[in-house]
Amino acid sequence: MSNKKKVSFKDVVRRDGLTLVDFSAEWCGPCRAMAPILRQVAGKVDDSVKIIKVDVDKNRKLAQKLNIMGVPTFVLYKKGKIVWRQSGMQSAKTLLALFEKYQSPQEVK
């Protein structure tokens, strides 16, 4: 039995940093093609950026609630608010530029 505490989707996206959610499906070719790109991006960012994958087939209610119509769809959250959303494959350069744009170190709580 795992001691890992189950964390809700809301809790994950409400964190102080940025959270990129990759809505995907196992049967989706472009989604599988994004995996190495996301690993590359994850290796270039610090702990202020979290990248998570959500399988739309296993999380149908969440996908419906967020009106996810196609996969892959990427949604970038900052402190629980959607700041960017895009369907289709994304380049590492695009994602890294997004993180840079929405990270504001001078922002004070």
C-alpha cells in the first residue's frame, strides 16, 4: 500500500509556480510524439514549473469540464488560473518561451 497522499487536480494547478497540463490519450500518435519534447523541456526548467499529463480517457469528467475536444491539448495554469491554452503539438522552444513569459520573479505575494 502506498503512503502517497492523493492530491486533487485543483490543488496541483493552484500551486505558486506554473503548471503545464498535457491532456492526452494513449491511442494518440501526436501525444506519444510529444513525450520526448516534454521530457526535454522538463530537463530545462526548475521546480517553479510542473508538467503533468492527464489521460482524457481515464479522466473524462475533468476533460469535459474543461471542454477538451482534441488531444493533445495543453493548458498552462498560474496560481490556479488558465493563462494559456493550445491544441496540437508544441515545440520545446514554444513551451520554454511560454514559461519565461508567465514567470514573474518580481511578483510578490
